[in-house]
Amino acid sequence: MRTLITGGTIVNEGRTFPGSVLIEDGNIVEILETPSSFLCPDSCVPSAASGQSSDVSFQQIDATGCFVLPGIIDSHVHFREPGLTEKADIDTESRAAAAGGITSFFDMPNTVPQTTTLEALDEKFSIAAAKSHVNYSFFFGATNDNTNLYSKLDTRRVPGIKLFMGSSTGNMLVDSQESLEHIFATSPLPLMAHCEDTAIINRNMSLAKEKYGDDPSVEHHPEIRSEEACYDSSRLAVELATKHRARLHIAHISTARELELLTPYSTIHTPHSSSITAEATVSHLYFCDRDYRLSGTRIKCNPAIKTEHDREALQLALTDGRITTIGTDHAPHLLQQKEGGCARAASGMPMIQFSLVTMLEMVDHGVLTLERLVELMAHNPARIFNVVQRGFLRPGYRADITIVRPHAGWTVSRDSIISKCGWSPMEGHTYLWRVERTMCNGHTVYQYGQGVDTSYIGEEIRFNH
């Protein structure tokens, strides 16, 4: 199979230019920098004279008016399988990913059972090999007592080790100083840390219940899961990573104060060379505490969405190297599980289908450039987690490609939501960008107007740590 994507504007490795992409058997063969009126050269079409088999099929994809991007990598999702499949599963959420322009995902370990044993890790890979419609991999989860398994991990298959550091999310709290020291000292893989201090959160919750009742309103969520709780935990993570020379990626930074910890490590051009990097999520970049009044618990997540000042600081950090990746922390719950307040409502929201178009909206608003968006959502996840032959449009790389169209307004409706939970905090929002086509390994897994090709199964991602 040969495919030529032509007529579009390529955004790749800091450049934007009219060009075409030639694909053969799932790999990128050539990037052709051409005028937008470029037509397929004779060399693209199999012929007897060229010595190519006449039964090789050929297709040309017209991307006129569109931008052609490397496939988006979401390095932080919770697809809930196994064990929590009433909320989501790998089939449904990978379909939502494809519709959102996401070609690869890394799933988190707080499922049932937790991905803290080799057997549980193998089970997830088996499920994805049968059900995932985009490319996939899975973090291994750290506990207080499973560091003996690190040496048995196949580091070619796993992006990193997820550490719930001082946070009880998913009942995977690592709260022993001795265990933390050992994890940072022995991890053979990048550590991705959820940083919130449980003791501070528990103290704040007790005070809030005394003042507001047993289930304080969601507006108090950022007071309970406070700036102090995030900063103290992130500070400890940075100290441990520096002490043990560990590779640390801090998940979902939510405060301006935490960004101060990252200033010594910030770099635009070579984030993979820094020992400490950080992620911002689309939710913390888009929402602020004023949005609780309208969206309520639909935007309740951990760490909490905080002030407008924090949001502005995070947006600024996208362009100076302190934030190096954008993820979703896609975490579906059923709507009935989102009822209540700070104590009762579940934390987490489904965002993967709308993450790319939300960030493209921020491009329109001048928050970042399109080239920087591609760095943060495709290039840098590949660099930081050492992904093999993905994340860039380069000859020899797998043809993971996302094609997006500007000036194509549409509104999120309940019927358009693919995630199994059936709701989104973006419902009713009108976007001016849309995902036109998502290609995994040269195969069109999603096309606007036709939906997701559910017969297609993505590939397991490989790493070169």
C-alpha cells in the first residue's frame, strides 16, 4: 500500500510549510516540500517499468486547506480497564482518542487490579492487543514494596513508572520516605509523579467540613487540595530526583508556585536532556476556579483546578520550557458518580476527544504557536519517554499522522461524545477547528463524516530507554 497526503500544510520540528507525505506499508517514506498545488509524481504510482509490483495499491489523500501534524501522543490517560469498565474501556476510549486526533496513549496503573505486578501489566497489553484502535502502552505502578520487580520489567515495552507520591488516588499512595528514596534510587525508567501531600489535604478537608458541612461545595476543592499540598509534594519530588539523579516527569502541574521549582530545568530545544520535566493538562490550561460556578463537579479533578492566576502562569510556561508536555489525565466517571461536593463527587473528567481542538483554540487566542503545540503534544512525549519511531514526521518513522482543518465550526453535543461515560465538560462548546483524519501506522482509523474504523487495531509502542 502506498499513500500520498498532498495539498496540506505540514507542521513538524519547528517548521510550517506546504508539502506532501509519502507513506508505504505503514512507514513514512519521504517528506516532500512542495507548493500546495503539488500533484502525485510518477514515482509514487507503482508501475511495471519501475520494477514495482502492479498489484501494489495506491491512494492519494487531498489535505487542501488542512494542517498535517505528527500523530498526537497522550502520555497520561485512565482508560479504566480492567475492573472499572462501567465507566470506560480500552475499546471506547481509544475510539474517542482517534476521533480527537490522538494516535498513541500511555495508560495509568490505578485499575483493578492495579498495574503493580508483571501479571497485571501483561494482562493490559493483551486486552489492548485485541481492543485498542490506536497505538498503546502502559505505565507500571510504584508501591511501597514492589521495587524488586523493576529489574524484571521489559523496558522496551513500558514508558515509565507512575508514582502516586503523597496522594491516595486509586489507593496507590506511596507515603514511606524509605520507599520513596528507594524508588528514586533504583528506577530504571522515567518516574511520572502525581504530587499532592495527603497530610495537608486531610487537614484541609477536616477544616472545610467543620466550616461547610460533611460534603463541602465543589468551589472549595482548590482550598482542600491546595497550592501548599501540591507545592510541598512537588518540592520533595524534585529534591529526591536531584539527590538520586533520577529522571522525573511531574504530572499535571496546577500552580504558579510549582513552576518556580522547574525554572532551573527549563529548556525549549532539548527537554529530554533535562533530568526534571513537567506536564500540564488541557483541563488546568483551559479552566479556572471561576468555572466551578457553571460546570460544578464536572470539572472536579485531582489536583484541583485553581485560580485564574495559576491558569495564566501555566499558559505562559508552555512557551518558556518549564512545561514540556500536554496530556489530558483523561479520567471518565459516570455522571451519577460526579454528584455531590468535595467529599462525595468523584474526581476526573473525560477530555481526550477534545484535547487537541481545545489547544488549537488556544493557538487562535495567541497562547502558543502551532509549532509549539506540536512540540508539546507530539515531539516532546516521544523524546521524554524515548518512543521508538513515532512523534515526528520523518522518513523511516511509523506513519502516525493527524490532519486538522481550521475555520470549520462545530458544537459539541451529547450525540457527538464517544467516551463510554456519555458526557463531557465541553458539551455545548463551539470549536472552530476539527479533526479531519487520524492515521495510525498509515491506516486511516478516523475520518470526519465517516467515524472510527473499529475493525482496526493499533500497535504496541516500543521504547529505547
